[in-house]
Amino acid sequence: MVVERIGNSEHITLCKRQIGRGLLWEFRGPL
């Protein structure tokens, strides 16, 4: 249970980082 929870939290943080980078690149493109 604990391992699964930690894995999920890490996976979510990685997804958020990837999404944040994608948004930054999209905003930087036009600018």
C-alpha cells in the first residue's frame, strides 16, 4: 500500500512537471 502510494505520488508529480514544461514551451513559442 505504502509503496503504491509513493509510486502514484511520484508519477503524478512527473506528469505535472511534463505538463508544466509543455505549457511553458507552448507559451514561449508564440512569444
